[in-house]
Amino acid sequence: MMTDKAVAAGAAHVRTYLGTPTDLAHEAVRDIAAGLKAVLADVFALYIKTKNFHWHMSGRHFRDYHLLLDEQSSQIFAMTDPLAERARKIGGNTLHSVGEIARLTKVADNDADYVTPEDMLAELREDNMALTARLRAVHAVCDEGNDVATASLIENWIDETERRTWFLFEATRPAFGANS
């Protein structure tokens, strides 16, 4: 049986072993990596939800919405590796399991057997807006820690996420002059 001291020594060894040279302060690395890990959990959850809705799309706008969600899911998935690698590059760690994703994500599951296309798009719009807010919060942590490179990546992801939000909004906007 390992003592608490042995466990702590082992954890310190792992941190040292996985550490990466950086000029960022230890506290900045810790806080930025934690933020990136939380965003990564949201990104994985949003990817799966977007694919779920893509697979279960129906109705008269099926083709357009199906293709829109396929495009958006690809863009979301493309964020995963850069997010994880950025955390490692600065000396932090990243996600280890699906369980960790479930614990960290703020994206709610939708396991309903049927969701209307309009509700799918509205839910994804809200999820993308929430992701934008979380990205902005991590950007602020990067600014505090003087991590310009991570902040720059996040700025691009904010722009992409805002674009997805815009498209989802426009796809569900009532036609001009339509009665609401």
C-alpha cells in the first residue's frame, strides 16, 4: 500500500515528466490548461450533440440542415487536437477519458427520441453561444497569464463559433413579413 507521501511524490514525478519548457508562470500554465481542458470537454460534447442532430434530422429542410450540421460538426471536431496540444505545449495536461468529459462539460445531453428540426437548431445555437462565452472566459485567463499564442487561437475559435451561431440563428429566423 502506498503512503500519502509516496502518492504525492509519484504525482510530482508525473508533472515533472510531462512538463514542457515554457516561460509562462506555473500558475498561468495551471489556470490556462484547466480552462483549455474545460473548453475541450465542451467541444467534444458539442461535437457529439451536433452529429446526433445531423443523424436524426428530418423534415422538408432535411438536406440543407443535414449538410449544415455535418459542416459544423467537422469544424467543431477540428478544434479538439489543437486545444489538447496547446495545453500540453505550455506544460499542462488535458483530458484523459469520456468520464472526465462528462464531469467537465456544460453542454447538456439531448437523448430524446425525437426533436423537431427547429428545436435542434435552436438548442445548438444556444450551446454555441455558451461555448463562445466559455472561450472568452479562458481568453481572459490567457491575457492575465500573458499567453498570447493561446489567446490568438481562442480568438479564431470565437470567430468560428460566432459564425456557427449566426448560421443557426438565420436558419430558424421566421421569413420576413411572416406572422409570429
